Amino acid sequence: MRKLLFPLFSLMVLTSLLLAGCGTPAATPTAAPAAETPQTPGVAGGERLQAILDRGEVICGVHGTFQGFGFVDSDGNWTGFDVDFCRAWAAALFDDANAVEFRGLSAQERFTALQSGEVDVLARNSTWTWARDVELGLTFGPVNFYDGQAIMAKRSVVDDPAAGLAALEGANVCVQSGTTTELNLADQFRAAGVNYTPVVFEDQNAAFQAYDEGRCDAITSDRSQLATQGQAVLQNYADHVILDVVMSKEPLAPAVSDGDPRWAQVVQWVIYGMIQAEELGITSENVDTFLTSEDPVVRRLLGVEGELGAMLGLSNDFIYRVIKHVGNYGEVYDRNLATFNLARGQNELWTNGGLMYAPPFR
């Protein structure tokens, strides 16, 4: 058998040489094609930020009729907590807090406007949920307001804020359609074994008006909305009580469409910068005095040293611009919500027992 091995080996070598001489390439492993990155309608992946820079303004989807968060008056002046974050993104990009176009959106149209590219970012007291993140293809920024669903009732129906949902047995409850609020209401009353009749409205203002007119015994929404809208809309706010019961977690956060990672990072880090500035005691009034600080944390945050802004394609002092033109997180909160006596609670800095916390700028 050994004598046959050498001729067989020689034949194999000869065959290999002949194949090589005929130009037959040797087989080599090939990498599988990379999966395509999901694209935002009308804008290629990663190009949203450049499109905004070329346009010269941020198009921001906001509420429009929600005092304290997103409200436009009869003269066309926009105010509110969410509105100020829109201005902060404009300040970061253009050193101009007014380089923003506001689009007032209803609850039903807000996500479609974002998915279609009509707006660059949605800042409309929207709850970050699994379905919205995954099924709608959205990228949420940091939670900039922690809220929870509550229920307001006339004192003639329930006078004790510590009363549970059982006190609303058989009540008519006003609620806005197309929101997590409507779903939570059904879940919580079902779990509590309480019978109720939902009175559904597409617009929250219409729901408040119906409640004020006595067509509902109670109204449900985020606690912040009950407090702000209640004081602004109801004829006699003292005749109503917000129950202590919290019916859900409502982490409110801005959102952009998937496929725009650089723009999403800008949205995120501007918010973190505003939180970090408050923690460091940097405000719109004193920010210039911090430019000579020797603290490396302060210097990196304000762009005095390092290249953090350049990593995002922005000026290194982009957070300085935000604080100078708009203010830190606490300033934005106080400017828009302090007048409604809305306690910060979970929206306090982590150093004060709240949940507001920024990753390191380094």
C-alpha cells in the first residue's frame, strides 16, 4: 500500500497546478453582507444632524395648548418646559435659542409627524414605552420629567385626597383618547374592581372643558397636567381634589426617529449638560464666571478644554451656549412650573433625593 501513496500524492499536486494554470481561483471565505441601517424617511441614516445644520434651524414638535409645558398664546409666543428644551437644542447647534420652528401637534399626529420627517425631534410630554421605542422605531432621549397618572375629582364626589379608586364607583371619567392614559385608566379600575364609565375626547382641552361643565365626575391625566391645566382652565380650582393614588409610571422624554444616531446623541447630551450644570451651580447668570474655573469637570462641560463637542460635530462650547441662552435644568423647571406650585419630587437632582443624574462629561 505504501508504494501507491507517492504516485497518488504526485497526481494530486499535478491536478492542483493544472487548475491554477487554467485561472480557476482558489475558494476563499467571504463575509456576509452587513445588515442595512434603518433609515429615517427622507433622510439617510446619520444625516439628520447635517440636514438640520444646513437648514439653520431645528423643527420641534410640541404640544401647543398645554400651559407649563407647550403653549402658544394669541400673539404666537411659545412658552413651556418642553419648548425651552427645543430652544436648548437650537442654542447648542446655532448659538441662537430662537433658531427653532415649533410645530403644534395633537396626541394622534405626534408620532406620525416624527416618523415622516416633518419634525426633527418630538418634545411633547410623551411617555417612553416599550411599544413606542420598538414598534414605532423611535429613539428616546433621557427622561427629562418623571410623572405619574393621577385622577382629579370634584370635592362633591370625593373630598379626601387619600381616598382610593373605590370612592369613584360608578363615576363618569373624562379621558383623552390615543394616549397611555386611556389604557392605564382601564387597567387600574379593572384591577381595583371598580365600575366606571369613560367619557373619551380626542383633545385634552375638550376633556377639561367637559369636566368643568359637570359632564364628568372626574378626569384623569398625568399629575403635572392635572395641576397645570386645572389651575389654568377650571373656573374654581379649589373645588377639585387630586387623589394621592398614582396609577402608572410616566417617564416623559423627547424622541427622534431611529437611524439618526448622531442627532440622538446631541438631543441626549444637551439634556445631560443642563442637569450637570445645575449640579455644579452653573446658571445662565453666572456661567461666564465659570469659564476661568480650574475644575477639570467644569472646564470640559463648558468646552474650555477637551474636544467633547467636536466628537458630536459641534462647537466644543455647545453646553456653554445652552446655559447662557436657556439655563440649567432647574432654571427651566422653575421658569415654567414653579408658578403652578408643582413640587419637583422625583425631578430633583440625585444629590437632593431625586432621579436627575447626568453621566460624566469626559
